[in-house]
Amino acid sequence: MSTSTNQTTRKLADGNEIPLLGLGVWQVPDGPDCVKAVRWALELGYRHIDTAQAYRNEGSVGKALKESGVDRDDVFITTKFLPRAKDPVAELEQSLRRLGLDHVDLYIVHWPEGGPTWMWPGMERARELGYARSIGVSNFSETELASVAGIADVMPVVDQVNFNPTAFRRVLLDACQRRDVVLEAYSPLGTGSLLSDATVGAIAARVGRTPAQVLLRWCVQRGVPVLSKSTHRDRIEANGRIFDFALTDEDFSQLDALDRTGGTGNGLEQPWW
């Protein structure tokens, strides 16, 4: 594992670039809290914001982006297709209205409800229309990615999954690399459970960083884009300070050993739909 990389973006298979650190707004209510979190992140240098139709807060993300004064072209915006709907194009048109944008940088199938392939032609159409610069998936397994590959004219460039040391999906990560799909991490802190882990704490103490910074660095140092989530300015700021230190090979070995999935090729442990 390289310990010297300070890259802050990663090139996708379609030539676009995704910032390695993003602010996620899952479970942040639409309204002032979401607007403030996104504005703070943009003020603090974040250039990647991740929302979804299911989160019901796209309007707040759009409001914050507009109020921030940051150039639209400098910010990578992701939203996700809610597969309980029928048409990815029609749903993205609604998302763009809520966001106040003419396109998103990445449009993702949120989960493979109803099977992994039925929505993909609509996702490709959204890209053809210029509504999305890149298209991808989320919570897709190695097998489900292979199914999409079997019918796709344009492959997903991202698979966004639950990924952290206790959910170190080695087989899925390898499968993504073979298909030139970037695995992207959500819940990098184990929804908070890993912040009190003894191994994480010991490494954090050694490198003089917070446990959250160590966990985020575990992702970005291996080239995995990561979504951190907070509505507290000080934590958003701290979570952004992950590009000026490195973990050692021994640190990676200790963190990797926390995996509880058996290095699975699945995108998640069980479906919620």
C-alpha cells in the first residue's frame, strides 16, 4: 500500500474526475441544517457533495451551492435514482429542478431493486441528454455489476457501497478494478461505531490524528472516494484534513484485519427493499 499519495481526485473511466473527499447528506433534514452543512463544506474547501432523491434534501443542496458563491463547474454534485420510480430520466429532470442545475456530475442507481439491469438504459439516456456527466450504481454486488456489463452500452463508472475496515469488501473492490469501475465508500466511520475501536484509536494516537481522519485516510490513500457526513462545522473541517499525512503498511494491515465480511463481493449484507 502506497504511503506517499496526496492525490485529491481520481479519474473515472469516462475521463471525468471525482474528488476523493465528499460531504454526504444522508439523514440530514431538508432545511437550514442541510444548507448550513453544505455551505460550510464548500467554504472549507470540499468540492464534492452527495445527495439522493430518497434523501429529500436536494433543494437544500442546491440552495447552499447557489449561496456559496463557488463556481458550479468547480463542484462535483451526485444524486441518485430512487428505483421505486419508473423512469431515471424523468426523475432526474425533477432532481435538477430541485437542485437548480442543468446537470449533475454523477447520477447513480441507489440500489438494485427489481433487478440490476432494468433501469440502466434510462440511466444511459440521462447521460446522452446531458443531464448527467457520469453514471454509476450503488449497493451493487460483483454479480450485479456483471449483469449490467452484459447489457450496457456505457458501463457504470462508480459503485458506491458501505466500505470501511469492518466492511472491507476485497472481492468487490477487485471486481470493480477489473472492470474500471471506481468503488466509492459510504459509512466510512461505520456509522460512528468505529470511532471508539481500539485499533483505530491506537493508530490515531500514533499519527496524532482523530479516529475519523484515520478511517477516511484508509479510504483515500487506496484511491477510494469517500463520503463523510456531519452537520457540525468543526467536524466537517477536521474531516477535510486527510491529505497531509499517510498511514503505513502496518497501519493498513491492522485496519484491514478488522473486516467482518470475509472480504465479500456483495455490495451490502442484506437488501432493505
